[in-house]
Amino acid sequence: MFPKVYRTIRTAAVSAIVDDRIGRHGEVAQTETRPYIVWQIVTGSAFDNLSAAPGGDFTSVQIDCYHKTDAGVEQLAKAVRAALDGALIVNRVVVNNRDPDTKLYRVGLEADFIDQR
């Protein structure tokens, strides 16, 4: 239940926009340069069976893209989506709004990681 999110989404296209600003647990430092990405595990379940330890896990992860412009956040979200698609990871947009406090635009994608242990 510990998917390789960072390794999956840190492609050249994503890095060109956010460099290395990808934070786990849904947070980055308030002083962090914008734009950035944060991610967190939403739910996970093991492939349980009666005869052995689980052989793998199914984990849903929310990946939130933040940018100071509407066009910028859409470009970033599309780059993340392309990275997920390239790794054959099912994904969908679940959030599309603007934070009232920071005034940053946000697009959230939910991605389903299936991993072997």
C-alpha cells in the first residue's frame, strides 16, 4: 500500500513545470515556490487470500496540482495525467477549483495504483 507515486509522475514534462516540488502526505512548506504537486493515499486494500500473505495491493491516491494561473494548472494536470497514462494507471479528475485563501488554482486527480509486494 505504498505506491511509487513520485517516481511515476516525475516525468520530464512534469519536472519542466514543478521541478522537484512534489510533496507526500498532501503538504509542502508554505514558503515553497509555486507551482507544486502534493499527493496522499485515499484508500488501500491488500489482495487478501486464505492460503498465503497478500501478493499485492490496490491503492487509490489523490494527486493535487496547484498553480497561480488557470491555464498553468490545466497544463500541469495534463502532464500528470500523461505520466499516469504512460504507466497504464487508471485516473480521473475529482477536484477542479480555486483555493479562496491562497488564490491558487487546483486540479485533483485520483489514480489507482496496483502493486505487487
